[in-house]
Amino acid sequence: MFKSKILPLLLSIVIAFALWAYVITFVSSEREGTFSGVAVSYQGEIMLEERNLMVVSEEKPEVTLTLYGNRRELNKLDSSNITIIADLSKIGEPGIHSVNYNVYYPGDIPDNAFTVQSQYPSMVKVEVERRITKDVPVNVVYEGSVKKDYIADKEKAELDNPSVRITGPASVIDQITQAKILVNLQDKSESFIESYRFTLCNAQGEPVDAKMVEANIAEVNLTLYIKRVKEIKLTVTVVDGGGATKATSDIDIDPEVIKVAGNETALKDINEINLGTINLGELTKDSEKDFEIKLPDGLENLSGKTSAKVTVKFPELTTTSITITDFAALNVPEGMEVEFITEELTVNVRGPKTLVKKMTAANVSATVDFANAEAGTSTFKVNIMMGDGYRSVGTMGTYTVSATLTETDEKGNDK
């Protein structure tokens, strides 16, 4: 008997639920629905840009809507397919603005299908700033060191874009003073061209939050020349003379060496640079002379010195003056005779101290070569010769004497 009562009871429950569903669905067809987190979209931002304004609100606002309407239509809605649009076209100055918004439903639902019971917030707040543009320099920051005996020519580094044009909110753009790139030079030994993304930074080199900033380029290309460094000796060519030789002279070059930079080919066969010639016979005393340091093409002088000072001293030598009164005439043309007008000639000689101190005119001979000379009075070069035992002594400078050549007759008389 208990089982016979269960079945009618279950049947009545099912019928009651069906009636309730029918009433809810067909008889009572309207209800209320709440939708949270509905995102707000903006329109009219182009007009803001034309006024040099822009939205700087960190996140777009969200709205909670409570709608009343047809149950079946409400079932088609969720927070993702409801559209809320705030019109920014009437904003004309920086600041925080409260803006009205409109609600739109999916395309198959009429805009007037529901009554808005509540909306929170009733207006959305939008923060607007001035939109400005400026150029900031690219700042190259190097990290690490190139290989030993190489140098990175940072002063001649080449950027395809030495500056970056940025646009964004004034409060952010005013903080940015540079576009920084980091270049790692560790163990590099060859020149290179590479692309780098930059970081927008303040004057202290710290990154600035620039997510709302636009740049005219995304990266810059850097060309950096890396050269080999080599130490090069400076030399001079020494011409012996005046009783002085390279062996008896102290010759000092300052600087003795310089460091130069260049590519491997330019440096391969160069180990010294010759500054020029020092003629010892032209120096009558300890002397100094400056020479320009001239480098072959393709080399750079890293020392910064453009000239070298060459100092010449004669510590083991001394000088004296000797007066010569006897001149020998050589190669006098046939039919002519010579009369020396110069009666005596003082010459400066230089040599080892022990020899020079003992020298007299007897140790010196003077000859004049008259080969191809013509009749008349003129000056002639004198050749000074040192006697035996004094060959290491030499004269300083050149000397001349005056003489007259006259023609003679067959008997030797002047014509």
C-alpha cells in the first residue's frame, strides 16, 4: 500500500515542476539580470589627437549593469557581448573628466529591449594629458673590454639614427632625456655593425615607464671600428760628418716609441717610423731638432704626440779653430797661373778630445781644385784634409777662398 502512494506523489511533483517551468518561461517572461565587469570602449580619440591631447588612464574602466527585460533575450547576454562606448570628442583640455556612455547589445537584440535598472558607475572618469613630441639623443653605453692589444674607436662610432623621435603624454615625455643602448665589447677584436633596441631613460640613465610612448623607430644600427694596437719605434737616419759619427754621438729621440692603431694589413710590415735625416757635419754643437711624426695611411697615432724631439750631443768630442795660411792649387788649367787673394783661413775642426788638443796647422792641409776654371777672380771651395793620425778629426761646415787666374804667355809671363 505504501508503494501505491509513492508513485502518485512522484507524478504530482513532476507535474508541478512542469507547470512552474511553463509559468516561468511563457507566462512570466520578464526578469532582471546583472552583468559585472563590462569593458568601456572609447570613441573620438582621433579628435583628441588633433587637439594634442591623449588619454592616459592606466586601465579602461568597467561598468556593472542591471537590466530588466525579456527572459529569453536576457539569456543571450553576458559581460563580453555588451558594448559600452564613451564619447571623448567633447574633451578640450587636460584633466580628469567624467564622461557619459551608451550601452549597446548584440546585433539581433534591439537597443530598447531592456530597461536599465542601474549602472555603476553612472559616468566613467577619463584622465587626459597634453600629447607632445620631442627628439632625444641615442646614448651608447659600453660594457666589457675588447681583447688585449685592440682598441674600440668609440669616438668614431656611427649610428644610423643619432636621435629618436618620441610622442606621448607630457608628464612622461618630460622625464625622458635619452634613448640608451647597451653594447657588449667583451673579447671583441673585429669591427662590427649591429642592431640594438633602446630603452628610454631619464637624465640619470634610469628607465622611464614609457608604455604610452610611441617612437618613430624600434631600433638603431651601430657601426663600431675595432683596431689592433701596436708599439712602433721612432728612428732617424744619421749621416756622419764634421768628425762626428753615430758611434761617437749621443742621439736621443723623445718619444722613443708611440702606439698606433690600424687594421692588421696596415700594421703587418711596419715596425718603425723614420722621422728624417740628421747630418752631423751640419751641427757645430749639441743640438735639438723637432720632427713631425708622419704615419702611413690607415694608421692612427694613439699617443697624441704629433712631433718628436731629436737631441744630439757629442760627449767624447771637442772642437777647436785652426788657421791655415798655405793653400795647394790643384788642376790649374794649362796656360794659367793662380794667385790666392785669401791669405789665411780659419776652420773649425771636431774630433776626439785627446787629438784635437794636440792639433796644429801642420796637421791640416788645404787644397783648391781649379779644374775647368776660367781666367778672372772668383771664389773656390777648399778641401780640408787631416794628416796621418788625425783621420778621425773632421771639419765643420764648408769653406772657400778667393783667387785670381791669369793667362800666361809661352815664357810664363802674364798677359
